[in-house]
Amino acid sequence: MRHATTLGIFSFTLTALTACGEPVQPPRAIAPPPDVALRNSTTSRFDSDALSGGATTVFDDGPGAFGHPAPNLDAAGLARHDAGDEAFSRVFVAATGLSSSGLGPLFNNTACEACHVGDGRGRPPDPGQPFTTMLFRASIPGLGDHGGPNPAGVFGGQLQLEAIPGYFPEASAQVTYADSGGRFDDGTRYLLRVPRYSFRGIIAPLPRDLLTSPRVAPVNFGLGLLEAIPEATIRAYADPNDSDRDGISGRYNVVYDATIQDYIIGRFGWKANVGTLLHQAAGAFNGDMGITSSYFSDENCEGEFPGCKDHTPEVDNRTIADVAFYTQTLGVPARRNLNDPRTRRGEQLFRGIGCDGCHLPTVMTGVLPGVPAVSNQRIHPYTDLLLHDMGGALADNRPDFKETGREFRTPPLWGIGLVQAVNGHTFFLHDGRARNLLEAVLWHGGEGRNARERFKSLSADDRKALLAFLNSL
């Protein structure tokens, strides 16, 4: 969703950079820090670090930071982005009269934007509040169609916690927390909160062997850039046997894509269980809002209620493609505070303790057909897009294609310091259990354990410096 641009902590006039021959026009022309010169050189610290999204970078550190169109879109691209924005923001309502189209009958939310508020990050609910920006994948042991998760009987692949009048939600969910304590090496205590989820079947008893995976809505910006990273690059990052003996053995997921009806490398979602943004958009329409399309023609309550029988698709392929294009062409917020001494120290520590073993800072995109704005860009997402075993404490034990139930895709870190400004909270990780970035680091286990232990050995000042670096992204 487009917002008015606000003045960033640092700024400069960007007119010389181009992408695929298209002129870059920033949301706002602003001046550079006094000690930084913008140069057409990859050796410039400002060029290489500040432009997180290459020529798609935008300059806003306020509530609208995640919702700008990429500034290098041409007129036709901007028009299509706006069409996708409109569809992304559309609030669906229940069908009336004899119409078989509309919201639900079962759903989790009423609009794409209702989960991705400000194109930003969801969160777990406060006590007694509904799960509005968080959902639960569901399955039972075994393999489903195309080798994916095995649907949980009538509950399918996702628990539907809401329903239109005349229907019932599939289940209700609750979360409570218990404290788990520890100490840094300097003796400072910390507390982590451990979530406990409980479910009650409403339309039928839940399967005894039900597997669930809680997932907050991730941010939307920069996704087209991630889609444009060549498959060969992702394959090259993988080290499934830890051949370099660094304790990190990332693997790529291989998933079935309904829009191309073939298997490809997964890039999106907490488990890298989706390969393209077109599939992501169509799947969200169906799974989250009960809106059918030619890609997903069955209602998400198929077999549960008579009103869930087959009918004409409720959204056309053009609308889904426009929504996918919208998510492909949102701009990426620029880095901030690059020359602050504490931030620079934190960046050194980030690399020194091994966080960049998974959160790779820099990558070149390839060509994404039909989306020149994200093609051939030098970007800084801080991810390898691979699956990593994060240890038993974070495991949901629900396999997803090649993912084992203990693995998560490395989430990009760009923009992570702006979640508070955009979404009003600092809850992180796949289920929002971490109340801040410090806790998010401390939850790392498995392949992230060595980096976590090194972080715990840092002095208090160095811990603050590393967090200052993360907040500058």
C-alpha cells in the first residue's frame, strides 16, 4: 500500500543509477551524509551497503516504509503495481442471494492487507484476542499430493478459525507462554517466553496425530528480488553435508508449484514451501480467504459443508497476477546509520560470530521475466534462502516437502529495524515468540547454536552494537 514518504535518518539524491535502462526516480530527493559520496562504483560503502534493494531502494523510515512501489518502475509497471495494490487491499465479504462467490465460507482473514498490515509483519495475539495476523498450517503424518504435507482430513492443510454467517469455524486456538531463563557469559540474566498452543475442534474432533505449524505473516517488500535470484545461485549456497565443517549445512527445498505444474526450488514462506509469487498469491486467496481460482478451484472447506461444492472461480487469473506483481515490485527500505561507530562495530561482530553463515549479505539477481525493475540488481537481503535445522526448541515437527520439521528458511533481515515503525511491535521469529531482536538471536539452536553461543560470550556493549547493526538494516 502506498504511503507518503518521510525523511530518513540519512539521505541523498539518487538519479544516476539505472536498472535495465530505466531511470531511477527516488520517492524523495534528499542530501547525503557529509562523509559519504555517491559514486557509480561497487567499492563505495554507500552504494554497496545502503541500497539494500539496488535500484528498487526507497528512502522512508516511517510508518509507510514497506509500502512504496519500486522507484525504477516505468509507467506501465507502476499502473500494474497500482492495480495489484487495489486487489491486495480489497476486503472480501460473504456472498449474497444465489451467488456462489465471496468470502469463505471458512477463512482466516478478509483481505491480503488485513494480515500484511502496511505490507509488514504479523504478530501473535494479545491474551484473549483473535489470531488476526497469524495462522496455523495443519497436516497428519505421511505425504499428500505431489509429495507435500498430508492434509488433516476435513481440516485440510490449514486451520480455518473464522466463518461467515451460517457456517462454523473449523477450530479455535489459544496460546500461552512460560518463561525460560538463562545467563550471558558476563552473568547477565535473560528470559525467553516459550509458547504453548492448544486447539479445539469445532466442526469435528481434531485428529489425534494432528501436526500444526504456527506462522505470522511475513513482510511483503523485496519479494520480487528474491524471486529473481537464479536457481543456480541458491544451489551453490547449499552445503547439505557441511563439507566446509563450519556447522552449517543449508539445504534448498523442492516444492510443487500449482501455477506451472512442476517442481522447483522453494523460496517463500517460513519453510521455503512456495516457489513463485504467483502460486503464493493464488494459495493465499484460497487458503486464507476462501477465494477460489483456476489454480486452486476447491473451496478450503470442501467436503465439510454443502455450500463448499464446486463452482465458478471467484477471482480471475489477471487479478492474481496483478497481486503477484504488486508483491514483486514493492521497494526495499534503505539502510540507515551506516557511519555510526556502534553500527559499524556491530557489523564486524555480526560477521565475526558467524551470523553471515546463513544471513548472506549480498547477492546479484538474474532476470525475472516481465519484471525488469528487479532484474540484474545487486541487493543486500541477508539470506541464503536455504533451510537450516534450528534445533528442537524451535521445531514444529511438521514436514513440508523436503523440509524435515526442524528446519526454517533463513528469513531476510532487510528492513528488520523498521518493524516497530511500521507495525508497532518487535515480535520476531516464525511465531512471534521473540519479543525483540535480542531474544530472536537467543532462540537460535541447531545450525545457529555456535553463533548464539558466541553472541552470549560478548560484552554488554558488544551485544548492543550488534543489535544496533541489525536495527540499521
